[in-house]
Amino acid sequence: MKLHGQRAFAILVASLPVQVCAQADFPNKPIHILVGFPAASTADIIARQLAVKMSETIGQQVVVENRSGAGSSIAAEAVARAPGDGHTLLLSTIANSINPSLFKVNFDFQKDIAAVVLLAETPGLLAGHPSAPASVKELIAQAKANPGAISYASAGTGTVTHLYGELFNLATGVKLSHVPYKGSGQAQIDLMAGHIKLLFTPAASVIGPIKAGKLIALGSIGREPVASLPGVPTLASVGVAGFDAGLWFGLNTTGSTPRSVIDRLNQESQKVLAMPDVRKQFAAQDIQPIGGSSESFTTFIRQETEKWARVVKAADIKAE
């Protein structure tokens, strides 16, 4: 019995150098960050800034690959199927927490893909035509008095701009009517013309018209107010539940990746997020760096996925 224990211990000790060596060698080849959106998108901008700086600190080239399609699910599935060695990463977005409720995907975003770090978020806005209610409180009161009479636009059925409206309905008990567009450009034009009253949108796309007085901002979506729009409250701060996270961007890798590799990627990412020049570049584009542990990002993904599943079910949304 004693001999058996000694032999088992010897086998365990003999295996340790191989495991430690394999993980200590990371990275031993170029790292690829897959982005599920086109070049020049916010996700792409964040990924490229991360890649440039991480290439300097981690000891290997970090390459960005754009694999657009299926709301980022094509890129995500490629990461889910990649070897679990930490050399294939995903620049994840809020879309990845929404997609499982809208589409059939061939992987489990929470099980097949590991969370590394919540990188950043950009704020959203509830923007309105100047003739719309001037505050969230007034909007709720008018919407309750006349259910369905006030309309909001989105960039299309099943997009986050649509789901924001349905989340607002669910959180406040009102009924805003949804008007889907094929993209946000025409929706914004019709909003400024007064054909529709409201639009849930990324903040960056409407800051100009708001400052010019062509639109109004009722509330922002995210952890912090929009820096370039002082005085505009967050929807969360005026009591609308579920709007305390904006359009978020994270870093993920294959689910079978060793914990030590995930921790290394987390540390290297947070080094980049703390760099003054990176923070300056982010601030110029209303991108807010976040950071934190991989565990907190795992919890965040679960909460976001569950939230959007409730919204999709309550509103009976069917993807087009």
C-alpha cells in the first residue's frame, strides 16, 4: 500500500514539469484575435489597439482577423472549436449574449468559450425628437396614459437597439411601439424629421445632432454618464432597471484553455487597459475601459445572457 502511494506520488511529480513547462511557454506562437464585425467598427478598433500593445508586452505577435457574419457567431464558433491553448481569442460583444436567444448556434457561449476580461464599453442613448417627452419620467407617464402611441426606432428586429426598447417596456410597464429599420442611418434621419419620437442607439452616432439641438437626450445606457453630454442622467440612475451596462466588449478564448493561460491573458490585457495613451485614445471615442477578473466577467456574461433571454421571451421576438 505504501509502495503504491509512493509510485503514485512519483508519477504525479514527474508529470508536473511537463504541465508547468507547457504553460510557462505560453505564448509560443502568434496570437490571433477574431473579430465578428468589419474593419473600423468599434469592436475592431478595440481589438487593434489591444493587439498592438499586447504584441509589445507578451513576447509574440498579436494579429487581428475580421470574420464578420451571423452577429459575431461565426467568429465565436471558430474560437469555440480552436485548440485550448490560448492562442485563439475572441473580441466578444453584447451580441454574443443576445444571439443564443434569437438564433440556433452550434456552440455554447458560456461553456465552450472562456471569459478572459471585460475590456470596455461604449454608452448607449435614448435619444428623442425635440417634440418627444423631455425626460424619462414624462415619457413613462405619457406612455402609460396612451399605450402604443409613442414609437421608437431600431436598426432592425433582434438588434440590441430593438431589445433596448423592449427592455424599457419590460422594466417600466409601458408599451412603446417598435418601428424597425434596415440599419440606423434612415432611422436617425426619420427621428430628426419627427416621423418617429425615440431611438435607442449607440451614443457616438447622435452626439453631434444632440449638441446641435436637432435631437434631445433623455438618458444614457451604461455604468457612467456620457462624458461629452454632461447633465444627461443614466437610465439606471432614474430607476429603469437593466440599463447599467452599455455596449460591452470583452476578450474570450477557447473553453478548454488552462487557468494559468487565462490568468496571463487577463493580466496582459489589464496592462494595456491601464496605459495612458490607450485610455486617451478610448476617451476620444467615448470608449470606457473596464477590466476586472475573469471570474467577474464570467458572472457578467451569465447575467447578460439571462437578461436578454427574458426580454426576447417576454416580447416574443423572432429574428428576421
